Amino acid sequence: MPCHSPQHLSRRALMKGVLGAGAGGLVMNWGGLTTANDLADTVKKANKHCILLWMNGGASQFETFDMKPGRPTGGLFRPISTNLPGTQICELMPQMAQQMDKIAVIRSMRTSEVDHPGGIYLMHTGYRPSNTVRFPEIGGIVAKYQGQSKADLPSFIKIFAHGDSGSGFLGPQYQSFSLSAEGALPTFSGSNMDPANELRRHELRSFIEDRFEKEYKTDVARMHREAYEAARRLQNARTVFNVDAEWEKYRDQYGNSGFGKRCLMARKLVESGVAFVEVGQSSYDSHADNFMWHKGLAPPMDHAWAGLLKDLKDRGLLEKTLIVWVGEIGRTPQINNRAGRDHYIRCWSTALAGCGIKGGTVYGASDEDGYDVKDNPVTEGDFFATIYQALSIDPTTENMAGLRPVPLAPFGSKVVTDLLA
């Protein structure tokens, strides 16, 4: 049945039609776009990957990488020494203290969206929300330029996702494929149908779609077919999502936590060829009881992150895998009357590792009490430009949003070359 023109532009209409078509109805991020294909093919040869460790709610820089001991903004925890001479971090992170030679910390982030929805969008896309353009997430970008066409696994996977900015103008083939907090596949990703019956159904559907495509040249028909093909290919790789057999061996290395298990799955997915994996940890929005929340959240994060770095290093994957540690915002220097820290964007911290990042680097600095950037401010655009550069993707590359060329990182963004080896 032909679609009206508004449906051709509506992702919701597409998803409704595809997901309603049966167990195989998945719109994921396989395939390629016609825009900048030559560049995408060139970049794919680098075979690089990215794991985003997403600290939902905004981890406090004061309780992680930018402590202010002895100052009114310093908080309750003590700094500890690291394997990077002269650099201290929070006592809640003893494992990462011994991995500082592998990471680059940015203590001078200055961004432009102070609340959660805008901040989540900003720190997933590099752009502020817009009424006229739907910008793609970084995972969609990496899927396009580093993902493998027609692979059994999606190129962009989220484990315990928080917010979904989507693939934007890149199209639904670069949409994320989301797993639960436990790493479980969505219920619609499999079928209880007898394989022989499913094959006959697939052949009938292909026959009908072939006839339809000859008469109606529509993107929706092509996307519908790609979605079914992707869903069928996924059946060949379902065992990759099961980490139970490896968990007994690696539990102590990653820490016995949900976040640790998700990080192990991320390593397994990258090792299996997935271009981009996001791993979420939630509940950092500590407007009250900031110190209690970080005391509960930071240790499992610390253990899992350190375990992931060591595992990737041991397997020879760290040189090809970029680790990004970030949330949507930082926390205020001042401690409120509920022992909490509120949202803050004038000066906060993020970190990068692997994939050509210069380990043992502390870039930028905050002032004495952490209220403002003292040296080398880094905007969201600079941050994303640096990430893309590390992944061998030119951040000035443009894609078309309708008739409008849009660069991967916003115009005026600068690569922080001091972070790259």
C-alpha cells in the first residue's frame, strides 16, 4: 500500500510499520548511505571501535577527577595518589588510580545545556537540540563510518540506554539497537516460528516486496526490506550477547556489579566487530545526599572501567578502541542544604582512553574552587571533534540534512591535539 508523503519523513510511521510486521521487524543500523560513501569506505579500513561509558545524571568532578581538598567546595572524600606522578583523584576510585597512565582527563569542559534532556542530547550528538534539524548520535556517526555493511551484528548497540537522540538525518539504518540493563535482547528480536515456516514467509514477503519496488520507488520500501534482512542476520549471532560463560572468569576483574557485567559485554561486542557500544550507569543526579550516592556508584564504576581497560589492553584491542567516559553535565562547586550538588556546566570533567589518546594526560584546569575554567576550555564541539579524529573520522566531514550541509562536529570546533599521541 503506497504511503502518503508525510509518512516518508516520519521515523515513527516507519517504526510502527516495521515493528508491527512480525518478530523480524527491526529497524537497525546496517547498510550504507549514499552521502560521503567514499570516505566511509576509507575510514572502515581503520577498523576502529568506540565504547561510551555513560554516567547518567552527571557524575561529580569533585568526587572523581578534580578534587579540591581543603577548599569549601571540596566535599567529604580524600584524594589519593595515582600512577601518574603529581596527579591525585578521589579515594573512591583506587582501581582507576592505577590506570591513569592509560587515560587522558579533561578538567576544563564548558558546555551549553544545563538540564538533563538538553544535556543528554548535546553530549550524544555534539549539537544543541533544534526544532529544524534532527542531529544523529555519535553512535550513528561511528556506525556509518566504522561499521560493517550487512554484518550479523548491529554496528551501534546500547546497553542500558538513557535517552535516545536517534540516528537523525542519517536514517534508521544507523539507529541504535538497545539491550536491557542485564544485557537481554528485546523480545521482538527473536521468533518462535518454525524455521521452515519462517523461511517460506520470508520468501513470500520478498516476492511481494520485489513486485512493489518495481512499481513504487520509495525509501520506506527499501528500509522495510533492510530491516527484515538485518533481523534475519541477527539470528546467526545471538550467542554473542550471552556473557554468562565468561562472567565467572572475569567477575573479579570487572567487579561483581551490573555495570561490570555490561562492560564485559561491551568488550565482547567490540571483539566481535561492533563499531560502537554505549554502556550506561544511572543515578548520578545527586541534588541531595551527593556523597552517599557517589559512595555507592563510584566504586563499581571504578572497578569495571579499570577492568575493561586492562582486558582490552591484554587482548591487543585498546589501540583500536576508544573509551569515552562522560555524562550530560557536571555538578556545582557549592554544596546545597541537602548535602547535594546541583547541575553545572561552566567547568567539569570527562576522560578518554585508547585509540591514539595520549595516556597520562591531564588537560586543562579549573580555578581554586572549581567554579570556572582556569586554562584550556573544551567545548562540546571540541570534545566531539577530538573523538572523531581519534577514530580516524574527519570531524569537518559534512552530511546533508535535507538541503543543508551539517559537519560531524559543529562549525568552529577544534581538535584538542594535545590529547592525541
